[in-house]
Amino acid sequence: MLIVSKCFTGECCRYDAASKPDPAIARLVEEGLAVAVCPEQLGGLPTPRCPAELTGSGELVLCGKARAVTRGGRDVTENFIRGAQEALRIAKAHGAARAILKAKSPSCGRGLIYDGSFTGVLTEGSGVTAALFIQNGIEVETR
């Protein structure tokens, strides 16, 4: 079983109420080979929502050394952590060993995420959900 970012299925769940459809991934969900999740929605954030970025990597957020903050300055760290934990619970319940998640996202990105300045600058690191998945032995690929 595979976990995928829900925005790949055409679901308008991104912060801007848009999606990033990927027909091949949507087909995997339709065929029952993948389960789609949106960690930010699972964490209780609405759609649409103010964009958020991390003040450090997802790994640092998980250990309390960085935060998830909206462009307006609202701290949404607990929502990001709660959503990551719920996504992990779903992944474990389905026996998922792999995930295909949305690149650069503060939740789903792996390897490169936005740097917290809201200027489009990327920095090394992973989003909160990607980091939690990796810590729990789930292989993460991004698109």
C-alpha cells in the first residue's frame, strides 16, 4: 500500500484551494493501491487557508526547535504535528511502506522546503509529515 498527497488526486485541498492533479497517482487511489491524505486538513486547518512555512526543518518542528507559521504570523505548529501524526496512523493502519508526497510543502516536502521567509527561497529539509514518515521507516518520494 502507498500513501499519497490528496492534492494529487484532484482534490482541492491545498492552502489556496487548488490541487496538483497527477492522473497516474489518482488511478492508484481509484484502484485501491494507494490511500490519499492531506495532513494539513487532518490537523484541523481549513481550505482555503493562509499559507504556512516552517522556521526550520520538519525534523526540528517535531522536536520542538522550529515552528510552522502562517504568512500572517499565526502559529499553526500543533495543527501540522497533529496532521502528521494522523497521516502516520493512517499509513500504519494500511501497512504502507512508501509515500508519494507533494514536493516543497511544509507538510509533505522532502529534501527541499520553503525557508520560512515567504519569499520563494528553498532550503534543505523536509516537511513535518515527510519527516515523521521517514523517522518511522516509511520511504518518501516527492513530486
